[in-house]
Amino acid sequence: MILATAMGGSWEDVAAENHLWGTAHVMRELIGPIGIVILVTALSMGIFTGLNGFILASSRLFFAMARAKILPDVFGKVHRKYDTPHVSVIFIVLASMVAPWFGREALSWVVDMSSIGVSIAYFYTCYTAFQLFKWKKEDLNGISAEEAAPFKKFISLVGMIASVIFILLLVVPGSPAYLSFEARISLLIWIALGVVFYLYKRKEYLSIPEEELHFLIIGKKKED
């Protein structure tokens, strides 16, 4: 809108002209071809940094799940030279390369569906922080992980409330962010797969001693 105003018109005028990429058209009219270069460079940097972040986070998640015996051990392998979960990184990259071929609409279903998982994970993280932080020193139980930090505990509480609001916006019919029918079907399929996987691995998972489980998830890898 600001760019269109700078050209002496309005964004409605630009939209009415049905340009393939209205923003690029305005940039080109304002400062010439260099405007297109600036716009494409900025967008590319945003996309690539986002992709790098997702690959980094997803590969570490696969690594942690493999260490916890939830995924095959191969995803927990660490590269000898770079000290990274290279198998998880390669798998995530290959999956990301295949996913776009399902089409933009199908990808939007997955993105919308995953919003529920992200909100639940955010709630759980905030809940964990809320449990660890205490309002005052008198509430400490002598556990080293605990800390008297009322502001952090309050922020954790705000995060929990925000997470619940996000979840409700996604699942309550009539809300602006209510999941589409296809996204809801995808979510149910994903939940069903998770239940089947859990029931299959439940006996093995519960047989791992708690101390060993903590070591596998957050401890150092045993030396061979």
C-alpha cells in the first residue's frame, strides 16, 4: 500500500490491473530493475534462512527421538568430522525436496495441521518452565534446576494461556483460524499413526529405566 501511494495511486488500482506480481511491478516502476533485484534478494534470504532453521530444528528433533528409542537408531548417528546428526539432516532435506510435488494446496493442509502440534509443544515447554521456576525463594525444594524467578514464571504462564488460545482458534468451529476439512482429516490420520506407533513401541519404551532414558535424551553419547 505504501509503495502504491508513492507511485501516486492506491493499492486498489494496482490490484485492479491484475499484475502477476503486484509488489514487483510497483518496485520496478519506482526504482527500476534494481528494485526487482532488491526484492528477490530479500525474499530469497528470508526463505533460505527459514529453511535452514527448519532443517536444523527438525534434524535435532529426529536425533533426540532416535536417542530416546522412538525412531530407528540410524537417525541418532553423529558425523565423525562435523559432529552433526547427518543422517537426520539428509533425510529432512530429501523429504523437503519431495514435499512440494504434492502441490501448494496439499502442503497448506500439512502446515495448518502442524499448527496444532506446534501449539501443543509450545504449551508443554511453557508448562515445564512454569513448574521449574518459583514465585519466591521459600518455594524452592533444593533442586538445582529450580530458580526463584517470578517474572519468568509469569511469562511461562502467559505462554501457556496463549497456547491454549491458539489451539482453541484452530479447533473451535466458526473461529477465524478453524482448520479446513482436509486439514482435520490429515490431523486425524496423523494422530492415528501416532497411536499405532506408540502401542507398537510402548512395551519397549516403558522397559527403559528412567535414568537411562534421561541419559539417552539429554546425556552425552557413550564412547564405543
